[in-house]
Amino acid sequence: MSELRKTPLHDLHVELGGKMVPFAGYAMPVQYALGVKKEHEHTRAACGLFDVSHMGQVIVRGKGPAAALETLVPADIVGLPEGMQRYALFTSDEGGILDDLMVVNAGDVLYLVVNAACKDQDIAHLRTGLGHDTEVEVLDRGLLALQGPLAASVMGRLCPAACDMVFMQHGRFEIAGIPVWISRSGYTGEDGFEISVAAEDTERLARRLLAEGEVEPIGLGARDSLRLEAGLCLYGHDIDTTTTPVEASLIWAIGKPRRHDGERAGGFPGADLILQQIEARDHTRKRVGLLGEGRAPVREGAELYSEDDRKIGVVTSGGFGPSVGKPVAMGYVAIDQAAIGTQVYAEVRGKRLPMVVSKMPFVTPGYYRG
């Protein structure tokens, strides 16, 4: 653990009894005294505070940073309004996914949040791919996620102006005199806020948020089960360099102006293959949601079989969904087995457990859209 990097909240996690584990090169809390299940349930019912400071935060500036970034991602960045955030993908020349990220139009610059495990390679990819007219600045900031149906009640007391934002809006505010950047977004399927703050102010802000009665600290374990119920991908598991956005059921992340009939068609790595898959629908597998019929969780790596005993795919994320009351999973199956309601079987310790292809998310999203 001594060789792992630490977030600005490391000492606070230890003080709060966090069980620290290695994650993406950092020492991170997997759970606190409540335990994973109760932390999950508390976030769904009230409000949880997550330390996501291990994520990479980056500013991109220069001549036309939006147009420059579009050479690396298939999202519509040029058309992103100021003060809004958008989900994007770094794609490879082969059409695979190098990482997923969030992009904010912060006026004269773009603000990016990238995954911790891919942070160093993403920054190198940006610096190589964007060219000399664009500057890539890596920020030393903390990042907190306040998530749950009561997150807006908490924020309403501490920073009422932030509650005027709707899902995927972003702005600059103050909480308890601390300057912060806030987006109304998250990784749980609930309403909530992601709060970027100077590293030296991160612990003070976290303590202020935890002082509110609705808020409990939440670890990585519940973060994973919450995002799984919300049908959200985890890079390196549900998406990676071997999966295309179309196979991953992420066609919506390909901006309409970037498609074949759009005003800025293509121009991103792997465009020919990805746009071909959208139009011809000639991909052979698809990411789907899976609901178990028993109680035994089905984990990543479990092989999937059809009713006629064909091997048809594999589970990429799975566990028991506390809010669903059943095992939930996602994975890739052959296209002819991807229809909602299809019966499949997951092999777990030599037994075939029945599962049904189900729509995602598995829970009703609580995103605030105004």
C-alpha cells in the first residue's frame, strides 16, 4: 500500500474506518463501517459522498479546442453549448475504445475528466493527437461525487445556485467559501453532483458535506453495484480496445454531425469501421443487460450459453443488485440472442444458471432534467 498514490482524502478515509485497497494505482476505500450493501442502499435512499479524486482532470486550450478534440472522439464537441457536459469516447484506428471520458465546454477551454486507470495514456494520447496549437494541462484537484435523491436537498443548503442546473450542466460556484466546479451528473443512476475542488481544500469540503445529516461516506464496492444497476460501463471490463461503440450499445455517443450524413462526418479514429457498423448493422455481438432468476450472483468472466447449448458470449460485470433484489449483470452476446426477453444461461462453478436479457438501466434513473 505504501507504493500506491493517495488522494487528498486518504487520511480522512482512514479516520472514518475505510477499508483501503489498491485501485488504479491508488489506495482507495472499498467500504466503510456500514458495509457495501448498506452503503448502496443509503445512496439510493438518501445521499452518499464518493471520493473520485483518482480520476484525471485535464484542461484543453488553444485554437479551436473543440474542433481539435473531435479528431480523437466521435462525439459532437463543436456543438456542445457552453456550460454543458457530454460523454465521449477515445477510439482507436481499429474502432476499439481506448477510454471513455466526460467533456465540459467551459467557455474558452475544455475541461475533461478521464478514468484513473487510463489517465497517463489518455494524457499522452491528447498531447500527441491534438498537435502543437493545443495545450493539455493536467490539474492537481480533488473530485467528489455527492449522489442520491437527497443530494439536491444537501446542495440547496450549501450552494443553492447549483440546484438551478439540470442533468449534465456545469458551472463554477462556492461552497462554504471554497471555490468549486460543479456538474450535475454522476455514476450511480441517481441525481447528484460531481464537485472539482483544489487539492488543498478537498478535505475541508468533504468534512463540510459529511456534516450534513443525510450524507454518508461511500466506498468503491457500492459505487460498482450502483453503476451496474444503472447500466453504466466500467472501462476495462464492459468496454475496451476490443469493443466498438456499436457493439457496446453506445451508438448514442456518436454525435449526429459525425455520422455519414452529418456536417462533420467521420474524422475520428476508426470512423470507417464504426460508421459502417451503424449503417450496415453488420456487427456480430452486442452488450446487453442480464437479470438472474435465482439469488446466486453471476460474476465477470462467466460464459453465456443459449437454450440450444451454444456458447454465445460472456459476462463483463455482474453481482447482486441490492435495489433490484436479483442478480444483475451485463455482457456481450451474439446478435441473434440479444433481444429483450431472450433466455440465456450463465455457467457458474459447473452449473448453468438461467438469466434473461433485460433492458438497462435496471433501476429508474433519478437524473434531474428540470
